[in-house]
Amino acid sequence: MTVHTAVTAGELFDAHALDTALERGEPAIPALRRALEEGDRALAGQFHAGTPAAELVPRRAYLMDRIIRRLWAQHLQHAEDRCALVAVGGYGRGELHPGSDVDVMILIEPDAREALGDALEGMITALWDLGLEVGHSVRSIEDCVREAEMDITVATNLMEARLLCGSAALFQTMRQVTGPDRLWPSRAFFEAKWAEQVARHQKYHDTAYNLEPNIKSSPGGLRDIQMVGWVAKRHFRANTLRALVDQRFLTEQEFDALIAGQNFLWDIRYALHLLAGRREDRLLFDHQTQLAEQFGYRDREHNLAVEQFMQRYFRTVMELSRLNEMLLQLFQEAILYAGEHEAPVLLNKRFQSRRGFLEVTHKNVFRRYPFALLEVFLVMQQHPELKGVRASTIRLIRQYRNLIDQRFRKDLRARSLFMEIMRQPRGLTHELRRMHRYGVLGRYIPAFGQITGRMQYDLFHVYTVDSHTLFVVRNLRRFAIPRHAHEFPQCNTIMARLPKPELLYLAALFHDIAKGRGGDHSELGARDAYDFCIQHGLGAYDARLVSWLVRSHLLMSMTAQRKDISDPEVITEFARRVGDQIHLDYLYLLTVADIRSTNPSLWNSWRDALLAELYVLTKRALRRGLGNPIDKRELINETQAQSRRRLRQRGLHHMTVRAIWRRLADDYFLRHSAEEIAWHTEAIAAARPEDLPIVLVKQRGPRGGTELFIYARDNRYVFARTVSTLDRLGLNIQDARIITTDQGYTLDSYLVLEDNGEPVTDEGRCREMVERLRTSLADAHRPPDLAEHRLPRRLKHFSTPTQINFSTDGPNQRTVLELITGDRPGLLAQVGQAFSQCRVKLKNAKIATIGERAEDVFFITDDQDEPLADPVQFRCLRDVLSDCLENTGEGTSQ
């Protein structure tokens, strides 16, 4: 559906020189390849000089036509009455980007296949020899009919076929027998293509907002525009999208928006192909920064050039998604429901249902009653039998959404409607997303409009801020739905007792709303949330609760991941900041939903168990009362008593238990559960000196991962050799707890996960862990040889300066080392090596990977189990860590 630009061959290559060379008998392939390269250079030069891709895409198709026709003349011109060369797919539409596949079909009479076999093979080989990425087929008319009947994709390709050379009669016959009156009539074609689009969108989680989107296949991408074109061509015999304006399916403004969006995506795709030197439709981090610069964006305060560029991209595809949805809705009415004259069912004086779709009762409803721009979504919630909003009403919403201004937002009716939407027992996620798609949510909450399409250039936030926010709401809603209770039973139970779930949904809407403004987004968002709540009639307590949730939405995750929650003082301080059970319940649910919505790979069984543990410990502290904090000795006695009961049941004598426990400091009993202590004690009691080191594995422990216990003679290389071995095994360490005894032994506990975030479940893999660790630790008198790793592609594009901060944990007599650096394979092994070199003992570790950043906290002591005091030791740690982390070779990590 492209309008071809008139181009002469001389503008792209020297046609006369090419034809002269061919007539002289010069080998065709080198001559044609030179001409193609000359043409491609000319087109690239035009693009870099500012010519839009919309002009260059048809020019390149024309260039390819000229080259391929000359190749045809070399191989099959003598058989033109028996076969035809046909462009299909994008090439058939006359659209060819620099790296696009050149899709061709050789249409042939059945009885000519054998006679022309060598010539056909020569033609196809020649196409490859030109250096083209060729998609080719050789088919008779019967083949075309059979393949098209079975596969809607083949039927679509043939619908866009374009004759390049050869038999016009053969080509026309093929068009007739595969046309809509023979195969895939309009209704079947539309239903099949719609199902195809739904399946494609599901592959991308129904969002265009992945941070490395596919500009062709993601929702709102070029394929969605092509989908509209295919249906228009099949049903309406429309050869251009402009014809949809003539048939009143598109307004002039909508057509302009559709073409502007397509042209922008074409510009990106053209630039991407030139940059990659091949077909590449993914906007990878590898290219985003360069493309942003090429498109004229420059870094601003609080807004990188790449973030500005990607925000424009995301807003463009969002608008294209809206147009695609509306047009397909119109097509559905015209194709699937044509001839049906069902009387509308009145729902209220402004809305009615027709054939299961919601529509306005009069085209002036929104002009007369602007508040109906919100009411439409409430009606959808209250009538779950409705299949959607009718396209004509979607168009009216788009037309009148500019009425949502300051006056509209102050209207008590509008404010009441919005809160009713938030309080409905069903349909909240669907309608918030619909409000967003139709451009209503961003107008009603202008701050939300500012984060629409906003990306953060990192690997932690894999969705744009608006998309992430709506995912948080969705996850919270799932906690409230009984059929999803099995996913998060504790969250479901807590959600069921919340007095006002709508406060949680409001907090979710506002928790990241101030991203990109500069300053602390939690503080800025908290103020926005409080003002919004007061304006919408919430009481002061409820408004303060929502505001506190927004301000504190990172508090629970940061406490769990960066602090030692086995320390009663940490729990007491967290409980003070939370204040009461109501605040804890709301915060826990928001935290779980937020982490799950930030990055699908971030949520795992260990993080689930960690947050649940913090919740339970804080709940217990709140029950005791903030004025009666948990006493360490009381906690130790309770844990020991529970562990003794377990060991007694296992037949272990109490004197044996006492002898083992006498060697262990109080810290051990604070940092391990009663079950873990019983497990360790039983293993130590059974150990003989020749059995060391002991390595035990529990595939699925209560802490949400695979638990690893090591009992060995203490040595400054034990930690380094352990983490190095686990690194070589491809395991991710989530937690490390190191305890040493006065008699020179170490009790080390690790929690590990596979790369996919799951515990180790394979028995053979567990045996391999044990054998490899025993072998490595048996040679613990020397440092390990660190494995070489190739740095993953995504990590190469981010630079995180290494930060090393020290502080003192006085009550626990430890030094706290906070390390922030770029994530890389083998990082912990490097840290372990540094600890060994500087004679530092590790007591505990909190491992947190935040996208491309590693934010790890290590609790360390000197050789005498005292906090570090010697400046030489601090300097050694800083120098060694900085040297090994900042000087990691590009592409590999050692």
C-alpha cells in the first residue's frame, strides 16, 4: 500500500555502464553486485542527508526490481511465456528496507518444472550470490491454491504479489484463483488475521513497552499497520490506506496520525538496518543511544537523550495501538456484523449496548456531559457482559478528551466517578488500561501523562513507567481474586482483610508518578498522592496512608535486601517506621506487587521467602509493642529450645549438642532458624576429622532456594574458593552466612538459585555441587583460579562506577562494606579473592542485583573477629576491589 516515487535508475546506479558491461559479456554477478552496492550507498547517503525513509523504502524496492530483472534476463528470459517472477510480502508491496529479506516466488507451469530446473536453480543461486537475504519459493498455480488454503500467511503474501517479469497471464490467473471470491473470504480472512494479531501480541505480554521492543512485531508496531492494510485490501478492495478515509473508516486527522506513526517507525527501522549492517528489527540497547543521537536528541538534566528518544517511540506505538484497536473494531462491525440490525439496550440515558458493545445514545453525549468521559469506564465495569466499546464511541472519546481540563478535574461528578471506578469489585485493571489506551487517564491525572512512555535506561526496569504502574495494579487485583489465591496465598489472605483496597490501588497509581522530575520521586509522588486523595473526598487518615505508602514503597524491599533481618534491632527499627499492622499489610502487598512488576526475572522464591520472613518478624514485633522490643537473649533461648526438641527426636544426646553449641557465638543462633541449626548440628556431630569438609545440600529450603551447608577447617580462602566453585557451576548466590568457631572451624550457609531463578532440583546437579565443592575446599591453602566469563551483551552498554563505602555495625561488632558496581559474571568470586588477599573474614552477605547494578552488602571482621580498625586494611580492600572491578577487560570478566 505504498505510493511509488518516480525514480530513474541513473539516480541510484549507472544503468548505462551496467548494461554495457553485461553486453560485453562481463560476468553478471560482479557487475550487478557493484550496481546494487552503488545504489545502496546512494540511498544511505540520501537518508543521512535527511531524506525520510518513506521516500527511500520504495526507491530501494525499485532498485531491487532493476537489478533482479537484469538477472532474470540472464537466466529465464527464454522461458517468459511459461513462468513468472513475482515479488511477495513487503517486497510485493514495494517496501524494502536496507536489510529486509527479498521475498520472491517463481510461478511456473507444472509441465515446465523439469525442463527449466537448471535455469530455476541458477536464478535462485544468483540471487544468493548477489549477497541478498532471499526468501524464495517455486510454485505452480495449483501449489499456490493448496498452500494458501492451508496457511493464512501464504494467502496474505499472495494477496500482495507484484509481477516483476515473465508471464502476465500466468500471474493474473494466480491472482484470480487465490482471490477472496475463491479462498479466504473476507469474514474468514479477518477472523484469522485478528487471531494472528492476538497471538503475536501475547508473545510480547500485550505491551509495546518492553525496553528492547521489536518495532515490527510488538503491539503498535509496523505489523499492526500492515494488519489494517491487509483487511482493507481484502474486504474493501482498497489499494491504499487513504482509501479508508474515502470510505469513512478513518478521519483525515486519524489518517495523518497513522501515516506519521508509520513514517517514524520506518525512519527508525531504516536507521537500525544501516547501523546493524543487516536486518534488525529489535531496538536493542546496543543501538538505542546511537539512534537517539542520530535523531537529534541530547542529554538534559534528569532526562537522557536515549530516554527522550524512546519516550517518543513508545508514545508513537501507543497511538498506533489505539488506531489499530479502533479500526479493527470498525472492521469487526462492518465484516462480522454486517446486516445485523439488533435494537440497542438502554443502560442509562447516556449509554446503551448494541450487539454486546457499549455505545453512546447520542453523538453529542460527551459534549453535553463531559463527565461521561469517565462514566463510560464505570459502565463497562458494572456490565461485565459487554464485549468492549464500540468503535464510533472510541472515536468520540478521542475527539472530546480535550474537555478533560482543570475545570473537569474539579467537577465533583468526575471525582466521584473516578473513585467509584477505583472501588469496583471487578474490571479495575481492564478499565484503567482502557482509560490509558484512549488517552483519558493521562489527561485526568496530568502527572500520569508525563510518565506515559517514559523509560529508564537501565536493566532493572524492563517496562516503561506507565506500563509498570498498571502491571502493579494488575498484580494487586490478582491478590484479591479467589481463583488466583494459590499463586500468593499469604497475599490473598492479607488482601481479604484490608478495610479499603482502593487505597492500595491509588498508592500503586502514584508510587512512581514523579519519575523523571528530579529529586526524590517517592517524596514528590507522596505529595501528589496526598493532594489527589484530599481532592477526591478521602479522609485525612486515608490520604496520609496513601501518601505514606508512596513515600515508603521502597522501604520494605530495601530493608529485606540490604539489612540483616536476623538482627532484632533491624526488625525493631523497621517496625517503628511502619507503625502498625494496617500499614504493614498495605506495604507488604504493594512491595510484592511492585517487585513482580518491575522485572519478571527479578521475582524468585528466595525474594518471596525473604519478604515473607520480614513481614512475619515485623508482625511479631508489632504485637509485642514498640515499647517492648525483642530481646536478643530471649530470641536465642527460644530458637535453641525449638532446635533441641528437633534434635532430641532425632536421637542426639543433649551433651553432644551442648558440646557443639558451646563453640558457637550468639550470632549463629540469631541468624539461623531452629530447623537449620538442627540440620547443621546433626551433621557436625556425625563428622570425623577425615570427613571434612562436609558439604550438604537441601534442594528446597524454607528460605525459598537451595540451601548449601559447609563445615570445614577455617582458612582465609574458604569463602573465595566456595563462591568461585559456585560461579563455575553457573549458580547465583542470593545469601551467605559465615560463622567461625574458636577451635578453627567454619560453618558456612549459602542460598543459591539457578540462572532461571529456580532452586536446584536435579539430583545429579546436587551431587555435582557437593563433589566439586569438596574437591575445591580440600585444597583451601591457596587462592582459587577465577573463571573467565564473557560479559553478557546487555551489560556491555551500561557503565556503573564502583562505589565502596564502609560503616560500623557497633552492636554486632562488625564492619559493613557496601559495594555498588556493575554486575558481571564471577563478581562474588572477585570479592572473595579480595577478602582473602586483605585478610578479612566475611560474617554475612546481602546480595542484590538491580538490573545492571550489583548492590551488595558484606558484614566483615578482621582475623580476631573484631570490626576493622587498621587503616592499612581499609586501604587494601578499597585498592584491591577497585583494581579488579574497574579494570575488568571489555567483553570478559575474570
